[in-house]
Amino acid sequence: MSNPPSGAADRASILGPTLYFKGDLSAEEDLLIQGRVEGSITHTQRLTVGAQGTVKANIRAQLIVVEGTVEGDLQAEKAIFVKETAKVIGNIYAPVVSILEGASFSGNIDMDGKKAAQLPKHEVVPPRMVKPSTSAA
């Protein structure tokens, strides 16, 4: 027999593939997103964007796992894992980052944590394109 759940960390929620949520999503339990979410997501636990999930939002969580599509900045206290099936357009801020071969990623990665604190809560920051210099040195 297993012990009954004793706190928020023992619970998990699933947003199914037919669900569409628009707005500010906040929770203190593990969450698996298989549907569509637009807005902002703030979590104190593990957040997983499943293979069927599509998120257009900035995401803040303790741990983030991306298997589906995310357009927005990702900020995690512990780590961010981008799986081989993932497509991420946005910046990543976490002390530990893993991007598996096969994943699509467009953005910047900051692992020192200084820039992440400056991000506005709802603003999606597009990745910057750097043009090579054409002048001779």
C-alpha cells in the first residue's frame, strides 16, 4: 500500500489534448500539458509540455521538460530538458540545460541566472539574429 498524498508535490494534473487554455496559469503541483496554452505559466513544481502540447507563453517552474512545442521564454530554478521531439522558440534560463539531438531550438541560453530576473512576466522576448560583420579589420 502507498501512503496518501501529503502535500502539493504529491499531486499531478494533466491538461488533455483537446483542452485550450488562454490566460495566466499558476499551480503548485506537477503538470503535464498535452493541449494548447496561451498566456503565462508559473509553477512551483515540475512542468512537462507533452509531445502533443503547444504552448505560447513564458514559463517559470522548478523543473521544465519539453517534448512538444513552446514559443516563449523558459525559466527554471533547477533544470530544463528539451527532448528530441521538442520545438522551442525562445530563450532558456536555468542552471542546468539539456537539449537532445533532434530537438529544434531557436534562442539563447543563460545558465548563470543574472538575466532571467530582469524578464517582465508576460513579455515574450524574440531571439536575436546576429549579422556577421562585412567590414575588413
